[in-house]
Amino acid sequence: GENVGLHLPTLSVQEGDNSIINCAYSNSASDYFIWYKQESGKGPQFIIDIRSNMDKRQGQRVTVLLNKTVKHLSLQIAATQPGDSAVYFCAENLYTGTASKLTFGTGTRLQVTL
Amino acid sequence: NAGVTQTPKFQVLKTGQSMTLQCAQDMNHNSMYWYRQDPGMGLRLIYYSASEGTTDKGEVPNGYNVSRLNKREFSLRLESAAPSQTSVYFCASSETGFATYGYTFGSGTRLTVV
């Protein structure tokens, strides 16, 4: 079946630098995409989302970009902080008409160095 | 605090034993989900319940059963545990039928089957 994948399993960045985490998806029918942050021992935490009719959305220090032409999603974190260290997952949502179903990528570990 | 509550947080089972993982949400969400997360992998959908009274299989349903007890509660049962079911299990909930705001996840149940 179609799935969501990630280009980089681990990303190390220096505190204060910008981070870019990438994700490839393959289901062109997906209508909604979400980035989650997961800290050790905790459940995934919603960061930011974007609908398929948009190509960019900004939050506080985070920006998600969607390129439907190449089926690519990215998460940009500005001025990365030690508290940003975690595993980041992209997920694509497919609404079936009765329920939404999220398919997750394998995750990218972000390591912030001082 | 509003959210998704899972019990227990940790569990060790012997092969062949049965157990039920409990999940409750207090956000009045209609849809609830069970995922498993294996080391180095993303979350995979086991079962979901679009609304009270309905349940459907996800990506990896074999070896599991679910019950949507009421709108708040969605339980996951392992009838005869196997070592392959060693994993971290996450329950999640979302708004009616469409993940407008993404899913809200519980903190997980770490299950080891020996």
C-alpha cells in the first residue's frame, strides 16, 4: 500500500540554527498533513498541520511547506532550541467519508547541540 | 486536564496470557484509534472507531480485538499475547470523522511479552 516516508533518520543542528525536516508521501488522495513531535516516553504531540489546498502554513517558530507536485512535505523550525530535541513524524490523512485515517512516517530524530 | 488517558502505563505478559488496554478521552471526540509503535518505526493503526457503536480494522489488526464501550472509552484486547506484540501502544481521539485539529494522543502503554 502507499505510505509516508522520510529522507533523513537523524538530523543534528546547533542551537540557534534553523532545522529542516523532510518527508515524502505517496498517496495523492491524502487531503491533510500533520507534523508531530514525540519526546522520549511520551505520546506524539501535534505541532502544525496543512491542508492539501495550501502550500505553506506558519506557526510559532515552525513552518510547514507542501509541494504536491513532487509529493514532499517539510517542517522548518526557526532558531532551534534544546527543547526541540525529539523525534518528528509526518503523517498524511485520508478521509474515508466516515473517519479520518492517519498514516505515519518512520520519524526523524532531531538532535540539538549546544 | 482534558486529554486521553491510557492504563496501564507498563505491563509484562507471558506468552499466551490475555489483557485489555484501557483508553478514555474527555474531549467529546467521536473518533478513537489504537496505534502501535515499534522501535525505530512510525505508528501503525491497529483498529479505529469512527463513532460510538462502530469499529474497523486498521493496518495491523491481527491478534487484537477492540470495544467501543461508550463515547469516552475504547479498549484494546490481546486474547493470547505473543512476543511479536511487544510494543508501545497509543490511543488517540479526534473530532468527528475529520482530523481538523489532528489527533490527541495518550501517553502510551509499554507492553512486553516474554
